[in-house]
Amino acid sequence: MVDRQGVIRVHPQLGRVVVTKAMLPDNVIREEINAYMGLLKRLGNNKLAVTR
């Protein structure tokens, strides 16, 4: 069911199934976090180099 604001409402049991199917394995999540952390560290190091 979609309301006037575009919000979709589903039965709670269906919602649980959708969330379970959409979940990523922990190792995939960890790899993505590590990639972002590496990028942030590199960006931070570049900023420090520019301000010196």
C-alpha cells in the first residue's frame, strides 16, 4: 500500500523477509568499511600535506 506521501507500507512478516534478503554478509560490510576508511585516511593525509 502506498500513501499520498509515497510511503510504502507492507505487512510486518513481509518486511522481515525483505530485510533478511537485502542484508549483506558481514565480510562484505567489513570490506566496504575498510575501503572507506582507507580513502578517508588518504584524503586526510593529502589535506595535511596541503596545509603545511
